[in-house]
Amino acid sequence: MAQHDPNLSRIFQALSDPTRRAMLSRLMEGPAPVTELARPTGMALPTVMRHLSVLEEAALILTEKTGRTRLCRARPATLEAAEHWLQAQKRLWEARTDRLEAFLATMEDEDDATGIQPRA
């Protein structure tokens, strides 16, 4: 069995919410204060803070408080674990579909050799 990142479930759980994905997308452009991240959501600040907490627990962002301002930064390296897992899944499924395609081609060749016509 392949080795899995123990935080992978947290990463995907954090990315499962469209609000958190939007916040993370914004943070990929550069650091932002919580108030700026909250503005487009229309959510109350405590709700936004819960979303940011989920992202922080998944190590997708870092937050730091300076005075009364909490600044958030993306941690793009954390996404690499999810990217590696997704690429491995893609390779697995591509190999499966390639094998299926090869199998179907041999079946078609056998039908051609025996003169059997496929059903419509």
C-alpha cells in the first residue's frame, strides 16, 4: 500500500468548502487581513474565523496577529501533498483505461478474425 500523508484528509476536508477554497485562492495572490477575506463572503466574523481555523488546522494557511490585525498567508507547499495524491490517482485510472482500451481492441480483433459482427 502506498504511503499516505496523515494530513491529507484534513487538507481535502478543508478544501471541500467553496468559501474556504475562495479564501485560499485569494491568499495565493498574497497575504490578506481577515477583514478583507470576510468582505466578499457576507458572513459574520466568527463564522469567517471558523473557516480560517479549518484552513489553519490543515496547514493550508498561517495566521499572525499584529496589534488588532490578523494577517493570513497561504502555505502552497501543503497543497503538494494533495497534488501528489491526485496525480497518483490519475496515473492509476489512466493505466486502467489504457488496459480496458487494449482489452476491447483484442476483443474486436478476435471478432474480426471469427467473422462475428458486434450487436448494434
